[in-house]
Amino acid sequence: MARQYIDSDEVRITRGNIYTVNLEFYDGRKYEEVEVRSLFPISGPRRYITLLDSEGKEIAVIRNLDTLMKESQEAIEDALREYYLIPKISRILDREEKYGILKWTVETDRGIRSFDIRNRQSDIKTIYGNRVLIKDSDDNRYEIPDWEQLDIKSFKKIATDL
């Protein structure tokens, strides 16, 4: 069976439970509790979103979220945000280094967090633009959406790590 792509607003997408959505194609096909996964969550979070049925079989792929109706975009974005749940860092409260291990205390959109970073070269990655992804020693992920938007005190605390 050939892969089906969604390239426009040919489908209505609404929220399901937690990280699922409901699909209604304009040709009459309906799917409920569809799981949403990004095929490129880091390099292309708004492109190539796969839609999976309850058995994990692919129903379709959305090539670009921007081609969908606003309400469908929001439903997909909400489901992806819940599934991937990567806290966004808005401020660096403290940073210390001991025996080569970094300890950061940060303010995120999910509250204040403290974590250790074992290897700054592999666990702190600046990717396209000014986005920074951080992996702590417990394999939790954090994101700084744009390091240039951090306040000057926060930036000074972590400048040597970026």
C-alpha cells in the first residue's frame, strides 16, 4: 500500500486523549485516537508528522503542519507537545562544576529543575539557529528555544558551555 500524504486541509483534525488526535478525511474516512509522531523532532518539528492507528500502522503523513487549518495545526501541536514533553528553559538560576560534572539549576515552563550534565561536548548541542538541546545524566531532555533570548545573567552563567 502506498504511503498517503496530507498536503493541505483535506482532513479535519481534533484533539483526542492526552497525546492522540481524531481524523476526519473529507472523503468520509474517520479515525479515532490516532497517535502523532514527528519523524524529525529536532531538525524539522513542523514537517513530516506521521499519524498511527492503535496498532501502530501508519495512516498518513503530514508533510508540513503549516498547510493545515489552524484548529488542526493546534491539535497536532498539542499532541506532540504532550508526547515529547521537553521542558523549555527560560532562565539559568545556578551553574556549578565539580569533578568535571556540571550542575545546572534552571527555570522551565514546567517549574524549577536541577540536573547534572556529564559531558558538555555531547550533552549540550546547539542546533539550527540559536536553539540548544541539553541531555542530563538521567537522559532527560531540556531545550533553550533561543539562547539569545536569555537574560544576560543566565547567558553569562552558561556561555562557556555553549
